[in-house]
Amino acid sequence: MKTSAYLDAMGIVRWKKAVPPSEVLTVLVNPLRINDVSSPIISTVLSMLGHDIANCRFAVRAQPGSTIIWDMRGKQAVSNNDEILVSAPINELEAKAEAKKALWLNMQPFLAQKDNS
């Protein structure tokens, strides 16, 4: 008789290794654009950076201890952090080619870092 059959007969539940919860990442958006987060540009950029949109939350300001990966607040954004992608708000990205070009240029170090990992 198998060992598992004995355990089942005695009502013993087998131990399973815990799966750590995935980290929720923060994308900062302009307060006027908090509802415009379903754009294909957002999902494309996040997937290119290696992040799943399901593991991201969109917020107007950073929460203490949160990991910010993208700041889309545009001119409001003041960031000296090289680990945060900075771009124009989504409405400008959808309407202006210059904003898309700037986003693409800002993404290059992140894409290179992803390729080296």
C-alpha cells in the first residue's frame, strides 16, 4: 500500500510549499487621468519592461514602502531616481508623437537592464 493512502486514511494533510505573493508595483498617474489606465500603451510598456499589469496598481501619489516602476504624471513628476520610468501622462502619449519618442528614449536603460538580467 502507498504511503499516501495511509496518510489519507488517517486524515493527514500533506504539507505544501508556500508560494510567496507577487509584489504589487505602483504606476503613478496624473489625478485627472486615474481612470485612463486601460490604454494599450500602458499594457505594452509594462510587458516590455517585464511586468504584468495584473500585478500593478495605479495611484496618484506613492504609498510608503511601495515600489514605483513608472511615473506618468508628466511635468508634475520630479524624480532623480534612475529606477523609475518617467513619461508624459497617458493622454499625451496617445496624442503626441514627441511624447511617445521621449518615452521610448526613457525606456532604453530599463530594456538594456532587463536584457542583461
